Amino acid sequence: YFLTQILGTAKAKELYMLSPVLSGKEAERLGLVTLAVEPGQALDEALSLPDAATRQGVMEKLENMLRDDAVIVQPYWRSLFRHTRPNVVGAEMHPDFAIPLYRLGFAD
């Protein structure tokens, strides 16, 4: 949805269909990223500044870029608990939440 708004329908379809690997500079040219830098370049720049106030400004810019534009992978934790009576066997939780009825039974 957003890709067609950023790039237009034709270019978005091209990216969907061909799935090309884009360089950072190409992604910047297309408007998919805000700023393309060499790995660690911006952080190295901030760490090389001796003045704390100047360094703080560069770090603030980096933090804003990460907060606003970075992809955040948020893990989705779901509970894998199943409550059964103590004498029921074969009712362990499976990741797809399926209940294998052929495994259920009662223990003595």
C-alpha cells in the first residue's frame, strides 16, 4: 500500500514482481530510506567528536532516524499453556494450537 504511494504504481509493481536487491544509494534515490551511509559511518562520526554538545546533536539525529524510520522487529509472544486435569494425557500444547484428539487419553 505505502510502496505505491511512495514510488507510484508502475515502479511498485516492478519491485513486487522482480524483487531486486537495492543498494542503499538506490533506495535513497527512490525515497525508500531517509539517508544511506556506510555501515557505522554515522556512529563513527558521532564517536569521533570530542565536544559532548556537538556529539549530542549528532546522536540525537541518529536516534530520531532510528525511531522514525527504522524497521523494528517486535517479537510476538503467545502463551503456550493448556490447562487439563492431571489424569489427561496427550493434551500438550502444540504451536499451531491443534488438539490431536487421537492422542488424548486417561491415565490411571
